[in-house]
Amino acid sequence: MASKPPTGDPVQDAPDVTAPQHAAAGLPAIGHTLRIAQQQMGLRRTALTLLKVNQKDGFDCPGCAWPEPDKRHAAEFCENGAKAVAEEATLRRVTPAFFAEHSVTDLAGRSGYWLGQQGRLTHPMYLPEGADHYEPVTWDRAFEIIAGELTALDSPDEAVFYTSGRTSNEAAFLYQLLARELGTNNLPDCSNMCHESSGSALTDTLGVGKGSVLLHDLHKADLIIVAGQNPGTNHPRMLSALEKAKAGGTKIITVNPLPEAGLQRFKNPQNARGLALGGTPLTDLFLQIRLGGDHALFRMLCKRVLETDGAVDTAFVDTHTHGYEEFRRTALTADWDETLRATGLRRDEIETAADMVLAARRPIVCWAMGLTQHKHAVNTIKEVVNLLLLRGAVGRPGAGVCPVRGHSNVQGDRTMGIFERPSPAFLDALQKEFGFTPPRHHGLDVVRAIRALRDGTAKVFMAMGGNFVAATPDTDVTEAAVRRARLTVHVSTKLNRSHVITGARALILPTLGRTERDRQATGDQFVTVEDSMGMVHASRGRLEPAAPHLLSEPAIVCRLARRVLGDRTTTPWDEFEKDYATIRDRIARVIPGFEDFNTRVARPGGFTLPHAPRDERRFPTTTGKANFTASTVEHPHVPDGRLLLQTLRSHDQYNTTIYGLDDRYRGIRGGRRVVLLHPDDAHAHGLPDGSYTDLVSEWTDGTERRVEGFRVVHYPTARGCAAAYYPETNVLVPLDHTADASNTPASKSVVIRLEPANGARPTDNG
Ligand SMILES: Nc1nc2c(c(=O)[nH]1)N[C@H]1C(S)=C(S)[C@@H](COP(=O)(O)OP(=O)(O)OC[C@H]3O[C@@H](n4cnc5c(=O)[nH]c(N)nc54)[C@H](O)[C@@H]3O)O[C@H]1N2
Ligand SMILES: Nc1nc2c(c(=O)[nH]1)N[C@H]1C(S)=C(S)[C@@H](COP(=O)(O)OP(=O)(O)OC[C@H]3O[C@@H](n4cnc5c(=O)[nH]c(N)nc54)[C@H](O)[C@@H]3O)O[C@H]1N2
Ligand SMILES: [Mo]
């Protein structure tokens, strides 16, 4: 299987490389923010829009899910949030004339960057069977086409309803209701590729699949471990929280194969120290771990706690936990040789980390994709929980677990029932409230949905946002699978690859973004979102919609539901569309923690959802206690001469949305087809910096996957560990290579070999 880079772009992918930086943000970040924003929005719109980001009367940043502090700065956004806003509030437009000019074949040859740069979608568009051009279609006709295909299915389980994490609570609640009234739990979402491993691990161990700390806990912690996360790029506002903690004496341990700029030193653009002085050094101890070595590391830290007199919080363990004895016996067998091999660390580094853990009374562990996207991700996160439980560090101020979410409302979408394996209690509540019988059997997650499309057992694919074919693993397999569908439907703001890799027929339904005014029959509406720490608040767009034909996401679901369900539904879809407060009234009756939703969300700043472990040290697990886990330590096995590849984000992208071709902090400019290698690994392969190589992934079933012509960058990564950008390298991730229990694609541990490129350096491969 080989993937040729798309050709025909005006973009040249010719990376230019300098030394990586040691600090993030500062004045250059402000300059970049304003330049990118102005290019897309012009000066006046830039000022108007950026001043409303994350303000109590404004809209929630469509960037990441990091919470807002209670006392807000006038500029409560970061460089990358501003890019996300500019991407949506752009003045560029993709009109029917654009589709008349560009065939689907033409568009399928363009890079994702080029597609995204074309601007906002303005009209519903339809691709008839056999056609190569999308044509404009009325909303009514579009819904009729979808209803026709859904009605023709042998079973509602032949339809798949995907969600990306930007969808509001209101839209998500209606969308899952539509799918379940239709009769399916096929509600895969981006979370399946993201924090599913965290959700699985935390639900089993603590009883709630969410983080147990609030923003002020981070300020109060005396030790913060940041493992497998690059906040300088992906959660820049988190650096302000770390800076504040640091000012109060908090120690920070960073666990990462890469020395990420933001974690080393932060120059806060919101204060004089950040702007004029050298910024704040953040990391006290940097553990440059090998990919996938975290399970072994956290197990050894547990062992050190167990071996130290008085270090285990026995009162907490006795009262609140289950499985301690078995865990203790297992953890005491942890072996130094294996630990050092798995982590690539020195013993003294791990001892220092252990001393810091033992000295801390209020530890917090933060993590993101570096822990979740591995085969043994769930057990790794359970090991993090083991460590915190030993120290009684859950449900205590300033301590706990902090999985840092990705998409701005990915956590809220789950709370609203976007889940292929809903709990019986949730379905009971739906049944009681809406008077229908929801399907009880589990639906398809992302990977299973791809298999079902591939095997012809799923025939209609609909997506509420996102970019399914680009975000998912095994690009060639996935694209072929999607092409087998009868119909593919995308509710989107911007053009992307999923619009041009289609089923027999396809629809693009353009929708309002977060930044835009949402007018319905009863007046202006707002929507709500939940951040990474369980805070729910309102989001109100202020800009005029990108085009007069756009419908909001809730309106699209309501109209589709009326058309598809017809007489079968007694749900007041009309009312919901007219007045979103009526949706929130229903959410309040179905979902615990949302009582009095409309009143509470009207308060500036919103409200915090209850969290039993955090609030009352109550653990709603199967044992009724917090569970220790005695798993066997795992780490990836890499055959001789091979490397382990992680696929990660550059500074200039939001998942599959590419803002630009630079990765400033890593010293890479003007190109994305790069592979970061330790100089010794590169030399062992005879690859000087600046040479070109193919990356070939080797899967256990003997299949191989290849990408061609990647520029070699000598980089201070851990030995044996390579890094390259997602989504260009998704083609290398085998569909069946997923995490145990959570089924999340293991995008951070792909075994590859390097085959130096003989040919000339590629020049035109955007
Ligand atoms: N600007 C911007 N913001 C974003 C996004 C974006 O694309 N752009 N995406 C959003 C989304 S959906 C998400 S989920 C988050 C993602 O946020 P991150 O998880 O920070 O994103 P990645 O780029 O995947 O970075 C993974 C980090 O983990 C490290 N790592 C990889 N493997 C391992 C490992 O085995 N062990 C350890 N200890 N470290 C490892 C990598 O070196 C890297 O620093 O960001 C969100 N915010
Ligand atoms: N190899 C590899 N693969 C990965 C990852 C990785 O680290 N490595 N990370 C995974 C992770 S963590 C995630 S979360 C997924 C992301 O997967 P997705 O969520 O599917 O992808 P995005 O790129 O975030 O989706 C971008 C598209 O969303 C649409 N959009 C933007 N805003 C809105 C809106 O307000 N409404 C609607 N309806 N549409 C909107 C636009 O059309 C845009 O093109 O990718 C996963 N894939
Ligand atoms: Mo994510």
C-alpha cells in the first residue's frame, strides 16, 4: 500500500530547518496571531472578534477545551486559539461557482491545507451518483435525499452518525436523540481516537470518566506531572496556569520523548515578565522517556512509594479503595532492568522523580495523546491512578487526575450521550422523557465503523463536523471503505478531504460556526459547552453568518429528524429549533447534574458539573470503591533496525486543519513532510540532516504501508523514537493497531523502517 502526496497545489512543501526553540509564546506569538487573523478577517473584524473570545458575554474559543479563569484577561485567548477563530471567521468563501470550477477529482488531488484555505462553505451542495461536480441543492431536497437513503436501509444499524468535538451540547443532544429514535447507537466520535483510553481507565478505577481537578487545584498543587502532552502548542492557556502554580512553589515534572518548547520556558504574552524578561522556566525535571515507556515509569514510581515507610496513605487506602493487596504484591515485583529498557531513562532520573513524588502532598498528573494513543494506554492511565491512590491524592484540593481534552466541546458531547455504548440509566431516562424505546445493543466506534463501511454492513455515513477520512488511521483502507457507502453527508463549516472522498452520492451541509449570530423564530440563541474540567457555560456568536443560507447545527438536526422520522416521532423538533431553551429543559430532565439548566447557565461563567470522587470522595465503580489495578507492565516491542514512530501535531495546525506550514517552536518552516530522528539513529541509517527517506510501517500481519520523500531532521528526541506529523502519516497507522479496551488507534507507536529515497528531493507535494 503506498500513498502519493497530493499534487497540483500551488503550495511547495520544502521545509527549512533551524534549531528548536527553548521557550514558547512571548512577543513573536502576538505578531503571528495578528498577522494570521488579519489575513483571514481584515483589521476591524480581527479586533471585534478576538476581544469576544472566551469572555463571559462572548463565545467559547473553538480551539481547545482548556477552562477559562474566573478573572478574565481582556485578551483571554492564545495564538492558536486566534488561528482557530480566524479560520472560522475568514472572509474567504467556497460558493457554488467554486464547485462548478473544481471537479471532485481535482479537489481530491489537493492538499488538506489548500482545501481549508479556500474559505467558508456557503450553500448546501449535492454530488449525484456518477457525477464529478457538486451542484447546489435546496435544504428540503437535501433532507429528502438523506431520508430516502435511511428509509431504504434494511436496519438502522446500517447508518453511522459521527460527531467531532466542536458540536454544542444542544446540537449533540438532538443528534443522539435522532439516531436513537431511528433505532441505532452507531454514534462514533472523535473521542474514540482521542481520550477514549482516559475515559475507560478512569471509569473503571474512579467511576467517572473525567478529570477530577478544577483550574484552582492546579494553582494549589505542589507537584504537577505533565506526561505525553505538548501544551505550548495544543493548550497554550495551560501554560498560564503552570506559571501561576510555579509562582507559588509548585514543582513540575515533564515526561516526554521530545523537549517541547512551552514546557521548558514560558513567556506569558499577558504580562511584563513574559514580554520583556526571559519568561518563567517551568520544568524542574525533564524525563525524556521512550515512546510507550510510561506504564513502566509509573509502576516504578508506585514501587518506590510502596517501599518507603509511611508513604502510603493507609487511611485513604483502607477507607476508599479496593484491590490494594493484589496491586501491592504485583507492583513490588517491578524490575529496574525492565524499567530502564522500557523508558530509556537513567535510574537516578527515576529516583529523583520518586523523591519529588514522595515530597509532594498535592500531586496532579496531566496527560494527553502521548498516553492515550498506545496499545497499552488504558493500563498506563490506570497506573497513573494507582500512584495517586497510594498517596490519597484523589478528591483532595490541589490533587488528582487531569486528562487534558482536545476539542472545545468533546467532553460535553459525551455528557450529552454521543457514545456508542450508552449506559442503561441514560437510555432509561431518554425512554421516560421522550416515550420511545431506544436501542439497547451497542453501536460502532470509529474503527468498527470503518470496518463496517469496508465490509458493506454500513451504508450511510453522516458526520456532524470533523474530517473523518483525514483524522482516522490507515488512510488508504479508510478512503476505500468510505467510497463504498451509498451516501456520505457532512455538516461542515469548511471544505475538507472528507467532502471529496465520497460514497456513491454525497451532501455537504454548511453550518454556522461558534463565532456567528444564531437567529431563530424566537430570537437570538446561544448554545452551551463543557470544558475539560466539567464547567458548563454559554457561548454566543456575534458575527454575521458567513452566508445567508447557513443553518445552525440544531436546526439541521431538527429538520432532518422531522423528515426522517415523520409520524414515528412525538418529539417537538419544531419547538426545539425555534427556542434552544426548550432543548436545555429536556437535557435538565435527562442528564444528572443539569437540573435547572437554563437558570444556572444564565449566570456569567456558568456552573460546574458534579463529580463524585472530587466532591465527596465517592467512587461509583462496580465495587463502590476506587479500584487499584494490578496489570502486567507493557511497552512496545521494536524489532532490530526499526524505529517507533509517533504521529503528532505541528504548531500550525488544528488536527486536520492546517493553518500554515511552520512548526516554529521545533524550528521547522515551510513544509510538513519531515521526520524527526535522533542524530545517532539517523547516522545508523546513513541519513544526514536534510536527506530524504521513505517511511515504511510494518504490521504484525505482514502488511506494509509507505509514505515517500520525508525530509530527515536531526532532532533531540529519545533514542529509537521518530516523530512525524498527523494527518500526512495516518496512512502508516494500521486500522487494527488499537489500544486494548478503548480501541483507540495507537497513533503514537507505529513500528517503521527507513528506506532512504534515491530520487531527487520532491518539490511539489503540498
Ligand atoms: N493548536 C492546536 N491545539 C489543539 C489541537 C491542534 O491540533 N492544534 N488539537 C486538539 C486535540 S483534538 C487534542 S486531543 C489535543 C492534543 O494535544 P497533545 O496530546 O499535546 O497533542 P500531540 O501533538 O499529539 O502531542 C503529543 C505529545 O505527547 C508526546 N508523546 C508522544 N508519545 C509519548 C509517550 O509514549 N509518552 C510520553 N510521555 N509522551 C509522549 C509527544 O512528544 C507530544 O509532546 O490538543 C487540542 N488542541
Ligand atoms: N495519526 C493520528 N491521527 C489522529 C490523531 C493523532 O494524534 N495522530 N489525533 C486524533 C484526535 S485526538 C482527534 S480529536 C481526531 C480529530 O478528528 P476530527 O474531529 O474529525 O477532525 P478535525 O480536523 O478536528 O475536523 C475539522 C473539520 O471540522 C469542521 N468544523 C470546524 N468547526 C465546525 C463547527 O463548528 N461545526 C461543524 N459542523 N463543523 C465544523 C470543518 O469542516 C473542519 O474541516 O483526529 C485523531 N487522529
Ligand atoms: Mo483530540
